Amino acid sequence: MQTPDEKKVFVKEKFSAISHKYDFLNSVLSFQIDRYWRWVTTRELKQFPDGAVLDLCAGTLPLSLELTRQAPERQVFAIDFCEDMLRAGVKTLPSDNRRERIFPVCGDGEKIPAHDESFWGITVAFGVRNLGNTQDGLEEMHRVLKPGGKLLILEFSRPINPIVKPVYNFYLNKVLPQIAGVISGDKEAYEYLASSIAAFYKPEELMDMMKKVGFRSVHCRPLTFGVVTVYIGIK
Ligand SMILES: C[S@@+](CC[C@H](N)C(=O)[O-])C[C@H]1O[C@@H](n2cnc3c(N)ncnc32)[C@H](O)[C@@H]1O
């Protein structure tokens, strides 16, 4: 059993090791459905088209890009503690004006390098599960959000449909680590993906934590048979 600090070291190393293949593998392994999930998530911020938004655990910036694509005045602060992921993302940014509106920052999601009440929106795609301490991260997200601002968490969940569940579990535990291991050269990173999804909070538990740190109107929306869930909360 890892301590929160050990988990952070492990997670940073794993993302660093796969950073050069992350986008490609994401697309292939999700059959490109991840684009739809990101679109649905970012659409939830359409009432804040020009305020500053924080994309936490931004990785290679796919959600930051979607956030700037959907709102031509929006600025996105993209924070991640793995410099290699951010660098891989910056390399592939298109050379239009979206590039000028994305500000990558290397920093820890559990000690967000931003003043209180800085952002109208926060997005965290596939990042909350990787934090050393989920509650600390949620408290920080609450701190840096403006009153009335919106938190959106996109995270893997576990399908409960009796037909989908065994197929999904077989794919996640057996097929995916093999393919991803060969392509990325790091099978352990994708075994961690499966085990971290299995160990993560149930939707009700995560929503209770969001409420506990002060979010209101907390609700969630499962997508693709509950393979992922979008969690929404207002400060
Ligand atoms: C699965 S990737 C998701 C990247 C991106 N959001 C996406 O949608 O593809 C998770 C990211 O969370 C980052 N991460 C994990 N723990 C973090 C922490 N404590 N602070 C900042 N970033 C963190 C990792 O470095 C990694 O880039």
C-alpha cells in the first residue's frame, strides 16, 4: 500500500514514461470516444465564454484545446505536475490563436499555484483518480474557484450494466495493458490504469466529498454506459 507521497512519485514517473505516446494511445484505446467525453465536459462551461478557466491535471492539453476551441475569448491555465506531459502537449498545439490562450504551468493539483477565487471554471479530466489525496485536491479546487464558478470532473467509473460490465472489465484488465504495453513500452502504467479505476471512489462517494468541501448543486452524468462520469459542482 502506497502512501499519498509515494503514489505521487509513481504517478509522475509513469506519465513521464508514456508522455510521448499518450495522445496516440488515448485515441486508439478509447476508439476516439474520448473526444466526445471532452466535448460534453467542456460544453458545461458555456455560460463562462470569456473568463479564465483552470484545466487541472492538464497532461498533453487535449481538454485545454477543446476549451479554447469552444470559446474564442477564453484563457486556459493548464496545470500539471509532470513537465514531460505538458511539453509533449505544447509540441502538438496548433499554430493558431488557441496556442496564445493556453498557459501551461508545472504545479501540484494539491497545492494549486493560484490565488483564491481566480477562475470561473475548473476542469479535471482523468486526473482526480491520480491525486495522492483526493480531498486535499478538492479543497484546493474549491479555494481557487470564484463564488458561482463551476467544477467539472471527468473520470473513469465502472459500468454496472450486466452485459457491458464483463466485456469492459476484460478489455480494461486483459486487452488494454497488452496493447498499450507494447506501444508505450510501459505495461505497468496501463496495469495501474485498470487497478486505479477499480480502486477509485463510487460516484456517490466522490459527490459526497465534493459536498463536504463546500460545493453545492452537486450532480453527475454517466456517459457511454458509465465507462466515464462527468461530475458537476458549483461554488
Ligand atoms: C490521465 S492524465 C490526463 C491528462 C488530460 N487531462 C487528459 O484529459 O488527457 C492525468 C494527468 O494528471 C497529472 N497529475 C496527477 N497527479 C497530479 C497532481 N497531484 N498535480 C498535478 N498533476 C497531476 C499527471 O501528470 C497526468 O498528466
